[in-house]
Amino acid sequence: MKRIQTGFGLICLACTIIAALPSVEKRPFLLYAGIREQAKSEIEEARLLMKQMEDNAEIKQHIPHQQYYNSKVFLDTSLFQFEEEREYETASFYAVLAMIEIETTQTMAKTRMWEHKRLVMEKDYFMNYATRTSRSIKNTFDLMSNGFRQDGGRFTATLFSFSLFQGDNNELSPSGQLKLNSICTIIQQYPRSMVTITGHTREQDENKELSLARAKTVSNYFETKGISSRRLSVRGAGNQHLVEIDGRILSIDRVEINLTGVR
Amino acid sequence: MNMKIRKSLKKALAAASVLFACIAANPRLLAEYHSSEEIKGIIEEVNQKHSFYASIGTINFAEREMRKIETYTRNAEKSLSGGNNGKAYYEIMKAKNYYKLIDAKKLLIETETKARAYEVSR
């Protein structure tokens, strides 16, 4: 009888082992150690990546919150599965997801950093452009209100000889000096500009020397007022060029002051 | 006789307890509840995406990610053919998630190039 009972017991044990086999085959206990170690190293790697990202001062302020939160959730789930549930495959899965999410977060933070840099550069450019433009408008206004006319990037002031010189010679009259003083003040406001002084004579005169002498007189006067001679150049055009005044083409004794490089 | 039945019952109960303990000690992975068809569908989707990404030259800036996707997809197919749906699901989901990282990398390269070009052209 005892033998029958022992036999029955053994049969029960065998049945139990057979019933448990598929489960053991699917997740063998003996292989758990390997999976556990793999999960552990993946969790460590994910933690390290997270720390590196958090310590990176350059991208820290650009980290997208949603992505960062997802990374944290994956890492915590992985830890929970590893330590509490002891589901090492699941822990390993979440650790890999955490790593991918952290790398994605880091990449997105870098993208945002570059976008921010570009926007700052764009803002600077437009600010400079606005400053330059408003300065240019101001210059044009100042020069035109002081008797200059604009021709492209060049400003020209025409001063008639009768208001600058005494008679037909090349000596400056007191009123001429006053006029030149006001022009001198303007020229001094644009230290990078270049000044070309051209003397002209009437149609009937071919006196190039006189036109050059008058241009030189004006140039010398500017020099005495502190304008560098390197900025000044003189020309005597004689009667070669006419001037249009009020729609009429005239040939008049005059000195033209050209200003270029006004900034 | 009554005594013998009792003893037999005790042993049967002990055996049942051992069986229950074995089953309880091996809870099924959540991922194991995914059907083979579902996993095959995801593998198909990942493969299609992989072909598309390879055709646009993703390998040039995300070679590591592309290789990882290939490895995880192979592992998933292997696990699925071995009847291990849980492992197959995990592997293919890892592969699928890598596309998010590739997209982020692509956007980073575009943004960085744009910013650098702007810096140079100023």
C-alpha cells in the first residue's frame, strides 16, 4: 500500500514539473542572472546619460519639459520593474526607452539652442539695420536742410562765387567765410566722409587757373578749420560744366563741394 | 480506507500547491498579451519606415540609430518565430522608438545649418 502511495506522490510531482515546464522554458530561472545584469547595466547607462544632460550648462535652459518628463518616467519605471517587480526584461525594455528618450531630449535641446542663437543674430541684424537706416535718413535730412542736394550716395553744395569771393579775385569775403563755416561744421560731423571741391567759371571764361585757385582757397580755409588735408581734394573745371538752377541750364562762377562716404 | 483517501488528498493538495506556486512565480509579461498579428503589423511598419529613411540618406547622420533599428527588428522577428511574443514586442518597440531620435537629429542638423549659414552671410 505504501508503495502505491509513494508512486502516486511521484506521479503528482512529475505532473507538476511537466505543467511548469513551458513557463520555465519561456523564462528560465537560470538565465535570469544574465538578463538581470543586462538590465542593471542599461539602467546605469540611462542614469549616466540623464546626469550628463542635466549637467550640460549650455543646453540645460533649452531642455523641452515634456520630453524631459517622459525620460524621467521611463527611467523610474525601469527602476521600479528592476527593484520592486523583479521583471528584468521589462526593466531592460524601459531602460532602453529611457536612453532613447534622453538622447532625443538632448538633441531637441540642442535644436532649440541653435534656433535661439539664430533668432538672437536675426534680432541683432535688424536692430543694426534699423539704426543704420535711421542714421542715414537723419544724415540726408541734415545735409539737405543745410543746402546740400543728394545725388545717389553723394551730397553736393553749390556756392556761387559772388557770395564767396570779393569781386573777381579768389579772396574770401566775410559772408563767404560765414557760409563756409556752416559747411565746415557739417563736414566735421562726418569724419569718415571725403570732400571734393571743384571750381567752375562762366561760359565766356576759360580760366581754369582761376577755378582751381578758388577751389584751393576753399580747401585751405577748411584746413584752417581743422579738416584734414587727406580728406580734401581740389579740381579746377573751368567752364566745362553747366549747372541747372530752377529748370534752367546756366553757366555760373561757382564752387561745388561734394561730400561722399557720409555715414 | 478513509485514512488512505485522506493521505492521498493531502498529497494531491501539496502537488496542487507546488503547481500554483510555480505558475504564480512566473507571471506573464504584460507584453506577452500582444498577438502575433499585432507584432507582425508593427514589424511591417518599422521595416517600411526603415526603407524610406534609408532612401533619404539618414545613414549619413544617424548610422548608429539605423543599425540599432535593424538589430532590434531582427531580434523581434527571431523572438516572434520562436513564439516569444513578449520579447518580440519589446524588441520591435525599441526599434520603433528610435525613429523619434532620428527625426530629432534631422531637425537639429537643419536648424544648425540654417543658423551657421545666417552667421556666415551676415
